[in-house]
Amino acid sequence: MLRAPEHQVPGHRAADGKLGPLVDGAGLFYKPLHGDDRGAHEVAFYSSFSSDLRVPHHVRAFFPGFHGTHILPASDGSGPHPHLVLDDLAAGLRCPSVIDLKIGARTWYPSAPDNYFHKCLKKDSTSTSLALGFRVSGVRIHLGGDAGFWQPDRDVIRRFTAKDVWRTLRLFVSSNPASDSDPSDCAYASPVYGGSNGVLAQLLELRAWFEDQTLFHFYSASVLVLYETKEVEAGRAGGGGVRVKLVDFAHVMEGNGVIDHNFLGGGFCSLIKFISEILTDPDECLTEPKKAQLSPENGS
């Protein structure tokens, strides 16, 4: 039975009258293709990337598995619609905390039409993309026990300042993310962000590839981070199942032998510095990031 993803953070949710992604409960994620060039472009990227021998196996693991395309009834009731078939990145997680981070100081691609360029420029300049090199696109943090989850709505996230992003990355690894009166405790910073399989280690592994790869330029792509909240809360050794993935490839361009500086220095390294700072000073959860971290140019 196809259904809307329970743990989706950004994007349109599948519902009556609304087109959105679906999952089948067996590990597959069905993303409806855009009717314009974006859908065809993303399929072309996955088709090429999945068979490109120049991409190391360990790097490929950071990307959703690709299973072709399939015609399914659209979630908006409009009839048969082509869907991209990918791995469900939240499969097997019962109560995951999830955050989607749009990477790059600029999210438009070089040949973008004027209307798309102006749309992206407005989003980039009114969010933290220009200031930090990345922005929060969506976040869902499970609370302790059976208390539900904290998920700010899209309008709130659009108004995030650099301090809000800084605070959200701390709330993401805190046992009290919904508390407005108490400081966030960053109780899960070490098991989620640290360790040999934590977020920081995985980001550094990806960075090593981006520092050399000149195959692709990733415009408007996101880093998606997930972990099993209940496992971390229980303090189980090796628990948490921390997953770091790259998603959203409708605007990937050929690298033509040039390093992707917009993705790497324009935001990815800035994100790494934020995570590193949380691990270094977990007790300083409500302090603002150092000024040197607020400039994408300083993230390389």
C-alpha cells in the first residue's frame, strides 16, 4: 500500500489534490517527476551516476539507490504519473529525527532562465544561504519517550537567521528540543555528530571526494541527516543508525574539470565547522557562532 512518507520534512506532502512523494513500506520511495525539464534532468543524472565507474563505491553510498522510473497513480488524483523510484532513506527507522540542509551560497544553475534565477536569488538572499552557504529546508526532531516531535512549519523556517540555524543544529541533538525556557542540552551531540560513524566523520569523508571531484556541480542539492532517536535516547552502543545522504539532483550540471566551489566552499565546509563547534563546546548550546563562521568564503 502506497502512502505519504511519515517522516518527510521539506517539499509538498502527498494528499488529495496535492502531488507528492510516496513510500511502499518495503524500502522504496516514489518521487513524482516534474512535468518540465527538471524531472527528465534528474532521471538522466541518476541513470548516469549509478553506472559511472569514476565514482568510488564508498561515495555512491551517500546517494539514494536508484531503481529506475515507474508509472503510478498520482497522489493528487490526476491519474497515472511517472515517478522516480529510489531507496526510502528512512526505511527501518521507527522514530527518526531528520534535518534537510540546502547547500550552496547560490542555488541557481548557470543557464537558469530569468524567472528561475530571480526566484532562487530571492530565496538565497532572504534566507541564510548567502550568509552561511546553506540553509535549513526542513527539520523534524522526536522528543523523549512518547512525547511526539518538534517540527516548525515552512513559514517559520523561511525566516531563520544564522542564530536560528545555529540553535537548530543544537536542538537536533538535544533531549529537550521543544523547551523554550531551558537551554538545549546537546545531550546527543557525541553519539550523533561524533564518533567514527557519526555525522562529522561522514561529512569529512564526503568532503574528501568533493575536494577532488570535477565531474558534477550540485546546484540546489541537500544534505539529509537522519538518526534513530529512541536508540540514542536509550544509550545503546552503536545505536542511532546515523545516516548522511545527498538528495535533490534536478539541477546537477557537468563539472567540466572544475571543482564545485559553490557546494564545497560555499556551504558544505561551513556546515562542517558548525558541527565541529558543537562537538568542541557542547555546553555552549545557545551561544552564537563565531563571526568567522558566518562567511562562506571562510568555509574552505
